Amino acid sequence: MCEVLPGVMNHIPGPHLKALSCCDFVRSFIRKEIQSHRERGTVDEPQDFIDFYLDQMAKTQNVPDSTYDEDNMVQSIFDLFLAGSETTATTLRWALLYMVAYPDIQEKVQKELDAALGPSHLICYEDRKKLPYTNAVIHEIMRYGNIVLITIPRQAVKNTTVLGYQLPKGTLIIPNLDSALFDPKYWETPHQFNPGHFLDKDGNFVAREAFLAFSADKFIDSHRVCLGEVLARMELFIIFFKEVNTQIIFGSTMKPHPYKICAVLQSLKPRQKINAAEISMYF
Ligand code: HEM
């Protein structure tokens, strides 16, 4: 309703007003950032997204119908915040919960980390190649957590065929990722948390065709994918490592119910599972 009738909804009381005011807050923060980039004047040597966008705005200022303007830049940055923060944070909340719920798996991850890297190692994304079990656990957290049930709605730009179905130009397409992530045709035990889904018989990591947590593009021949997939994979790997190795605790996605968790610093105690009761936090 807010998108269809924004003028009206702004005047009707209700919880959506708080959400709208939070959006306004983020947009005004972004505008201030853009202003400070303008004042810093680094457009000749662009350092980040805002610099590149300002550069592009300058280059296209005489191009009729150019879509590079400040309002679009604000919305693009807003989208990156929205799409990029809640998704990763929610996945990490599932990660913590599953590690508590499956202590045997947590222990295997810790053993693999200790054997491959040692407790004080500074992790980098490349290290995932030495950690097939940990990598498989992260993938299984994403599959089983299934935080984005359906993707962003898309529209067929021409008459097309998807999985044998004829879709005329203009058809609205909403891929259901949930159905692929739990499809018994592709997963041996779809309704169990089983890192073995991503391991071969020798314990090597294997990518799975039906792992569509970031997009359904492989199946529907779409060019739209998650823009932040690589960043998200890196963040998840590094923060998950930190969670398990040091036992640090920490919108529209499938979140776990609020839970209480306890964390014990590895440096203070002999290595143990996340289940002791020294520090507790609400999420
Ligand atoms: C666990 C983390 C994440 C998951 C599971 C996830 C999942 C998804 C999914 C399923 C889509 C829809 C793709 C489609 O329509 O086929 C999407 C789109 C998108 N994601 Fe992510 N995402 C994650 C993290 C991120 C991060 C870190 C960023 C950026 C910093 C990001 C930016 C975007 C953007 C901009 C789109 C829209 C792309 C477009 O419409 O062309 N995502 N994401």
C-alpha cells in the first residue's frame, strides 16, 4: 500500500509510519554522505560507489533521459544497505543457532579449523579451500536457513519458455527458491541439517546444482542475480570462522525466533562448545 498510495499512507496512522521514518533517516544519512563526497572532490580518482556514481552523473549530464541522478543514486545505495545487511546478519543468526542445536557438527568444524589453521590464524577467504567441512556447513546453513523464500519479482521481456512452460512477454515471474533448496530429487535428506549434502565420499567440498540461495538464474536463464553474492560469501565465511573459533556473539527474511545464547571466549577457557552460561544476550 505504501508503494501504491504513498501520499495517502503517509497520513494514516499505524506501524508503517515508523518504518517510513526509518527509511527517511537512512536516505538523509546517504544524502549527507553524497554531500561530503562532493565536498571532498575525489571524482577524478574515484574511491567508492558514490565517487563512481558522481563521475557517471557528470559524464551524462547532457545525455537526454539519463537515469544517473541523485535520487537514483540515493535509492541504489539504499537498496545495497537493505539487500546487503539483513540477509547476511540473518544467515549468521541461523548459523549460531544451528551450532548450538548441533554440537557434534560444531565440534567437527572446530577440529577442522584447529587442524588446518590453528587458533591464532588470521583467516582469509582463500582458506575455505583447506576447510571443506566448514565450507559445507556454511552452505548447509544457507540451504536449511532458506532466508529468501522467493526472489524479487521479475517480468519476461519477451515470449519465453521456462521448464517447458510458455510464458508470454510481460509475465510476472517469482521464482520459488524454497522449492529448490528442499527438493527431494536433488537433496538426499532435504529436511535434515546435513553438511554431507555438500561433501563427496572423500570429504571434499562439492557445489550442488540446486543450491539456489542467491538466485534462480541457472534454471530460468535470467541475467538478474544477487549483486552481493561474492561479498556475502566472504563475509559469511570470515564471520562464521570468528564465531566458532573465538566464540564471539553477535527485515523480510526468514529469521529464527528470538533466542538466548551464551558465548565463552576461547582465550579464557579450554576449547568448548557454545553452550556455557557465562555471557548471555538477547537478539
Ligand atoms: C546471505 C546473504 C545474501 C543472500 C542469501 C542474498 C540473496 C539474494 C537473492 C535470492 C536475490 C534475488 C536474485 C534474483 O532475483 O534472482 C538477491 C538480489 C540482490 N542482492 Fe542479495 N543476498 C545476500 C547478500 C547480499 C549482499 C551482501 C548484497 C550487497 C552488498 C546484496 C545485494 C543484492 C542486490 C542489489 C540484489 C538485487 C539485484 C537485481 O535486482 O539485479 N545481497 N539477493
